Amino acid sequence: MSGNRDEQANINWQRYEYGRMRGHQSFCRKARECENFYMGGGRQWTPEDRETLEAEGRPALEFNQVKPKLNTAIGYQIQNRMDIAFQPRGQGADEDKARVLSKVAKQVGDNTGLHWIETQVFSDGLIQQRGYFDIRISYQDSILGEISITDLDPLDVIPDPDAKSYDPDKWSDVIITRWLTLDEIEDLYGKEARDKCEKEDLEDQDFGDDEADEERNKFGNEDTGSTGYMGSATLADGSKRIRVIERQFWKTENADVLITMTGDIRTIEGMTEEQIAAAQGVVRARRRIRRVRWVITTYNYTLFDEWSPFKHFTVVPFFPFFRRGKTTGLVDDAIGPQQLLNKSMSQFLHTINNTANSGWVWWSGTLANMSDDEMADRGAETGLAIVLKDQTPVEKAPKKIQPNQIPTGIDRVIDRAGQMIDETTGINDAMTGNTGREISGVAIQSRQFAAQQGLAVPLDNLAKTRNMMAKRILELVQDFYDEPRILKITEQDSRGRPVTEDLYVNYPTEDGSVLNDLTIGEYDVVVSEQPMQVTFENSQFTQIMEMREKGVRIPDSFVIKHSNVTDKNDIIDAIEQQATAQPDPLNEARAELAKAQADKTRQETVNRAVEAQYSAIQTAGVIATNPLTAGLADSLLRSGGYVDRDLPPIVPELQGGTGIAGNLPTNTNPITPANPGVGLMSGIETQQIEGAPA
């Protein structure tokens, strides 16, 4: 059959074999091992080790500590979703179009189930070192085309083995291998492609795997059917699956392009003459550009060989830990401690079993109720009764063999193995919330935040992947959402109630302009992290209740809005109706109390102002009676921190007065000094001016 192979299929297959032999096979073996240690259920022991232990009568225990650790990290991603927004950057962009693009990106995420797909890709990366998105335009549900986002099995994707960059734009190619039925091939590539694949007649060996490949993930097991090494599989019911090699690679060529006023370059290939003529403010040119070539083949035939309509590969990777082409996940370093834990626990149980059944030593022919062979078989029975023959010496009585002691330190090895799993995965008890009751909730949250720093690298790489995804979505929207269409957008009103609106995109208007023309302008991508709705609302509700306890007057409608009750919108409506129909007595009482407090404050202010004026009059009267006290009063006021609003001095002297300072009474008797109590009922607060005639 190899003599009928076309040239492009042969080139594609040779590149596929090159990628497999240059590291993909070893990656698949490691990824399969990591997946087994995550899944557990007996998969953490190899079949050879399990057979050896069973032959020796030893247990093969499995205490899976990897899965709960990984689930904690995956839970962080589940509770935080990606929120994509755009900001205007270049010519032709504005805030209104940026908001529309943000809404379109949200609609794409909701329509494709992006959050759940991201969870699968994130899990693939943490468990199997690598995760992959696939983003392209699909015409299955819409003749205008819609963005389709799916996840790829890491074992099916072969990146450029000679590349060392995180960014696929710096790879020379990427290969995706799939097993498709004849119906799927006809649906994707046409009837002619199906007719070619029906001629595939290769030797069958195993279903879904090459001779040297790891078993691919599927619902069935290795007994499902058979497959050929060269790429076809036949089931018992007669249906056939064909291995399809999809290769995307960069190639440079001369092409006709349109150059926009903003400098964007778009190839003319695939555009109609009407679309080219309708393009305004563009320059048609021919230049050498780098484009993506898309070739899809089987082992013998070419199914598709065209230029890709996209500016990038459809594959977007996620690598938790990346070091110039080398990838690892969280499970890799946890395999050793998990194996140590399993073996230590198995050995511990084996030692205990040997202790309980240590055996006997007896003299042959001294037993009356059983033979020597029966004693050998029943010696381990609980409550075994042994009868000796008459006149058997005491020294010939059966003796229990002293069992071997459990090796000291084996319990510490078990504890240390559990600690090493925490250390290697970076997920400890604080992050999982397993702390004592004596620790406050705030302290637990602080420790969880500190523990999340151990996931800083995988989360930063996830942010990098999200940024690439957002840029791909922006490019696909601007390149393919160029026809008038109506999108259903669901948003929340001021109460948090979902509201659906029609978003008109690229719609011509009566004045000749285009409403929400998304094909022009350059935008910056802003990817933020938003908590899931339930978690976010719980946090908001808790903070609102704490603020109300502190005295902040938050309306009841806001409290109900951030709660998780089912009929919260109906409750808000009922409260508002009650407020308009019949005033709440409690609210009226609160309003009256606030009014009374305000009146009291105004009255106290007036009283203090009157007292100050009266004190000023009293002071003026004292100074008028005794002008020499003005300087002393000025010094006292400055000492007390009084600030004069007029020109100094604070207390002016009485002009033209002689005063009565010389007539002030004095007391020079040391036996009866001046009593401070004398001035208690005197001063500026008295009802008459001091020193003045009564």
C-alpha cells in the first residue's frame, strides 16, 4: 500500500514520526505515569510490582495523597474565572467599540463554555505537564461562522521538538493527531476524502495506539478492538477509524495583500471581489509575508492542503512550569514521595501480619490432637488448642516463635513521606483550610494567601495563556465577524438581575456609516480574574453585614441584592412596594430621631455662641474697669493656644483710662495666705462685672 502514497502525505507522516521519536513518546510515558498517580484506584503500582507482591503474599496498599492536593490547586482556578476586556490603543479605536468588543468576548466565552474548557486545560497542565486550547472559526451552527474553543488531549499534540519558546508563534510547526471515523472525515473534508480513506487496508494490532505508543484515553479498554500500526482501526461492528495527521506550519511566500490606514496587513486570498471593492482607505500591494500552511493527511492520502485562514496556529498551550522547552507539572515531583508512602505503609502492614502469625516450634510426634502437618497448617489460628501426648516432658512442649520487632523509625518515614508530598506540590494544610479551631478565619485566609505563593508560577503561566487566548479572540472577531449580525448579550442590571439585550454588530446605518464596526482599530487586551458569582456574592454579603454592624446605613435592598436567596429580586420589589404604599413605622421613627438630633445640635451651637458673646462682654467690662488687666489676659490667651482672627494684641488696652490697679486688695499675711477657693464664685462667669459698683 505504501506505493500508492502521495508526496504530501509522506512528508506529513515523516514529520509526525520525527516529532514522536524526538521526545513525544517519552513525554507520553511520563504523562501517563503522572495521570495514574493522580487518578489512583490501583494505578500507582506497576503491574510488575503488583505481581511480585502478590506472589510473596504481601499487600500492595495505595494511599492517594496526590489527588486531594491537585484538586485544591484546580479548585482555585474553578473559583476564579477569566474576564476579558479591551482598551483602545491605535487609530480607529474608541471607548465605545472597546466596550462592544468586551461584550462580544464575553458572549464567546459563554457560548463556548470557556470556563469549563479552561478547567480541563489547567488540569491537564498540572497533571500531565501540558494543556492545550484549540481556537478556530466553526461553521457548524452558523453560516456566518462562530468562534469555537475546545481542549486537546496533550498526548495528541506534538509541538515543534526543536523549539524552546512558550509562544507558538516561535515554533516552526505543531501537529495534532486524531482518530476519526469515516463519517467524521466526510463531514470535515468531503466525500472524496472518505472514498480515499475507505481504501486504507492496513494490518491491525491494537485499538487507538501505535505499537510503541502509550494507550490513548478512551472509555473502552485495550480489548475494545484492534488497530494498525500505520494508522487505521476496525471495530467488531465493521466501522473504521483512521489516524489523521493535522499539521500547521509557518511558510513564507509572496502574496497579494491589503494594507489599511492603521498599517494592518490582510491577505486578499479568500476575499470576494465585492469585499475587496468595499474596503475603503486601503492600499493593494504584493509583498512577502509569513503565513500558516495547513496540511491534513492520513498515512497514504492528503485530505486538506491550503493556506490557513488564521494568523496563528489554532493551538494555544498552557505549561505550569516551563524552562526553555522543558515542561513539568505538579505531579512529577510528588511521584517519589507517594511511592515512598505506599511502600512504607505496605511494609508496615506486612510486618504486623508477620508479627501476628510468627509460627511454632515443637517436637515431632508430641501432639495428641493433630499431626505435624495439621499443626503447620493451623498454627496461625486464633485460640488454637494444643494437646500433648501423655508423659511428654515440659521441655518438649511447643514454643511460640518470637516475632520480629517492627523496625524503629518506620512510622517517622511514613510521616515524612506525607510532608514531602506537601512540599513538592506546594499545597499544605493551610491552603486546604485544615487548621485547628483555635485559629481565626482571618488568620486562615492570611495563611491561605501565603500558601498560594507556591502556585505563583503556574498561575502566572495561566495568565500568559489567557492573554494569548484573548488576543486570538480579538483577531478572530475583527477578521471574521465582518458581516452584519445580532448577538444576544446577557448582563446584570443594578439589582443583579440578568437582562438580555440585542447587540448589533457591523450594521449599516442610513447615513452610510457602520454601527459597531469591529473590523477597524487596534486594542490592548486586559485580562482580569473575577471570583465565581457565588463566592463573590458571599464575600460582598459578609462585608455589607459587617458595615451595617459598624453603623453604616446601607439600605435593605442592597443587602438582599448581595445575598444568595432564590427570590431576592421579588423580595426587593416587595420592599419597594411596601415603602410606597405604607411607610414603615421604624423608618419614620429613625427619621424623627435624626431630625431631633439635628435640632439639638443647632440649639447647642446657638447656646455656645451666646455664652461666648456673654463671656466677651464680661471680659470687656473687666478691662473697662481695670485696663491694666488687658496685657495679662493677652498672655493667658496665648498660653492657652488661642488664635486671634484680628490684628494683635488679642485683648486691646482701654484707651484714656487710668484704672484702679493701685487700689487692688492685697494679702501679705503669711499666716493667712490667699485662698484659691475665693475665686471659685468669681470671674467672668459671674452675674455682675467684677470690680464694678453693684
